[in-house]
Amino acid sequence: MKWHGLALLAVASVQAHVGSPDVFFEGAAGPYPLFVTIRPPAVIPGVSEIEIRTSAVDVGRIRITPLPLSGEGAKYAPTPDTATRSKDDPQYFTGSLWLMVSGSWQVRIEVDGGSGAGELSVPVPAVALRTSEMQVAMGALLFALMILLSWGAVSIAGAAVRDAQLEPGLEPSADQRRRGRRVMAGAAVAVLVVLYLGNAWWKVEAGAYDRYIYKPLRMTAALESGERLVLKLSDPGWLRMRSLDDFIPDHTHLMHLFMIRLPEMERVWHLHPTMRETGVFVHKLPPAPAGRYQLYADVVHKNGFPETLVAEIDLPEVTGKPLEGDDSAGAGPAMSQAGNDRVVAELSGGARLLWDRPTEPYRVKKPYLFRFRVVDADGQPAKDLELYMGMPGHAAFVRRDRKIFAHVHPSGSVPMAALALAQRPAPVDPHSGHGAAKSLPPQVSFPYGVPEAGQYRLLVQIRKAGKVETGIFDFKVE
């Protein structure tokens, strides 16, 4: 037996990334730096859990509010809830918010403190991922109550014709007992019919709710003319209002495609297919060896919904064309030779990417800042780093079984296109502060927390002296 929530009357919802629904974001609410973790509910309506850590010491109060990412609902915020400050850590706050329907939401964070007031909005895709199983104890209790009530109804019907009209102290006659048994039999049949109809109604409601459980867009991949990758998108018939032609640019591209060679994941490409027609993306591949490849394609709908589409393809050796624009490639050790203690990735020209990895092992669902430094061949901090698609770097986390994938920026797992929507009506450039700098600092960090245990491959990309470099690392979460 399953316990289902209310039927949803919402537009199509989506899930960012694959198997990694939590949202991680590092930003500032005015003068207050914040590291925000939002864990959306798996069942809608449901409660999202909010965790906020600040490095500011003068924060007095933090309030949180759920509201739609766009549309009229975004203009009328409900009364905010006050986040609870930890008794053990005064710079750590927690709270919870109900998300009542599937859709693209935002959590508005208002901070008051010694430096004044500040505000920050973090986009959150809320989607029903499953139905909640009823607890065994609760199911047993309700079943026992159903038997008790059913038997009570039958007994009351029998007593009504057998005992109700008797004078006090008199016993029912044989005829009255027979009539009582006949009425009880009829009442039992009526109760069984009611239970049958109730169960049928429940199944209809459960089926209606199941239609709202998220079904990602499907993607199939094929090779055309020996070098052109063709990606065809289709809707599995989840909800009617999802479209295949309403994508908006994220970092100036409609699609970000990660192509990873299997099974060793030793070769990776970050490509940017273009839309040829509705639901069809194409891209001329760079040179690539024959083999089987895993594809992860990130897109963002115009209402801020992010989706990661998944496919696999067998490729012959592709001669292809050289990489150009923002396309990039990387190579590293085979996954079967994963060095979970390796913290240095060699880059071109003798430069190196160094992982400032904590000494304690990583834990599931705990938010971290994955920090990296770039040094030149002489060991000195690099001075020639440049923005890569408007950001100091990009990272991708892939579990070995490929069931978990997340594309993360230095600001977090939120797509920049969705973040721009959350900042209306006075949009703020999410890259402001980077573009003004003539040279970037030699450090980059990525806020993220792994959702499940396993062996992970971490891909880190930066642009150095005009060339996109990729460092590949491995780590294991028990």
C-alpha cells in the first residue's frame, strides 16, 4: 500500500542533473557571504530542508521564503519563516519550507545583521520523484482499524433489528435472531462493496499521481556522415506543457554535452551542440577513438527548469575536426587504476592542477567546497588564467556506475540561466566581478555534496593562456 500526496495542478517540472537533486549555491546576500544547501522533497507536496552557513560574524537573523521562480506568483511572497540558528555553531542556520506543487521555485533568503540588510534568491527545481511508501506499523494499524470499523458496522446493523426494540432484560426470539443474521449478512456485503469501490477510487487517484512523477526527456544519439553527432529529443508523455523548443542559453549555449568514453572514463569532451530543428541538436565531433560513449546533455527551459538528458552511443574512430570555440577535451588515467589519493593533475606546458583535498574522508550529503590551485612549471601560482564561458572554471562529478552526474560551477549547481530569472526585476550579472579582472586568481572552488556512496570521477576545467585545460581526479565515498 502507498500513501500518495494530492494531485498536482502544475506545469511540467524537471530535475537538475542525474541522481543528484540537492541544490548547492555559494553567493552573497548583500554584505553577507552564504553557502546554501537546499534539499528538495522527493514527494510533492513536501518539505524542503534548508541549510545556510555564513562566514560573517554579525548576522542577526535569516528569513527564508518559498515562491515561484517566475510569473505572477513570484511577485507576491508569503510571510517568511525564520531560520533557526545552531546552538553549537552561531554561523550555521537551518529551516524547512513546504513546496506545494511541482515547478521551478526559488528560495528567497533575507539576512539582517550589523552590516545592514541583504537578500539572495536561489533557484530550486521541485519535482515528484516517487510516491512515499506507507510505514509498516502505520499500515498494520490502519488495517486493524478498518477490520474493527467494518465489524462494528455489521454488528450495529444486526443489533438494530435483533435487540433495539426489546424491553430491558428480555432475550431476542429465534425469529429476531434469524432476522439479525440476515441483516448482518447484507450489511457485510454492503461493507465489502464500499471497501471495493474505495480501493478502486484509491487506485485511480494513485494512478493520477503517478503521472506527475518526473519522467525526463528522452534522448537518442546517432552518427551522421561519419562525423556529425545527431541528438534527438522526445517527450515520454509526462506532462503536456513541456516543450522541445523553449530552451534558453546557459553560458551562451543551448546545450552543454559531456561525452565520456566507456568503460574507463579516461577520455572526456565538453561540447556544445546547436539546435538544427525542434528537438534535434547536432555537432561535428572532434577526433575520437572508437568505443562506447556516455552522453550527458544539460539544457534549461525558458521558465528556468534544468534537465540533464542521458544516452549512450557506439562510435567508430572519428577523424573529425579540431576543437574550436568553447569545446574542450581531456584525458586521464583509466578508472580501473583510479588513484583516490592523487591530488595532482598534469596540464600542458608543465603546469599542474592541485587539489586542496581535506584529510578526512568525504561523507554522503555533506556540503563541501572542492578547492583547486593552478601552478606553473616552476611551481609558482599561475598568472594567466582566464574565464571559461564566463566562469573561473567548470566541474563535473560522475559516479562510476554513471547513475549520478552533476555539472557544477564555482557558484554551485544552479544554472546561470535560472539564476538570472531569480534575480528579476533587477537582474545582476552572475559573472560580475570576474569580467572586470585582468587576470584571475590561481584558485577555483566548487560547492557540492555527493548524494550517495560510491567511486567518483571528478573533472575540473579551467582556461589558461587561451587553452582549456582538464584535470581528472578520483575519490571514494564509503
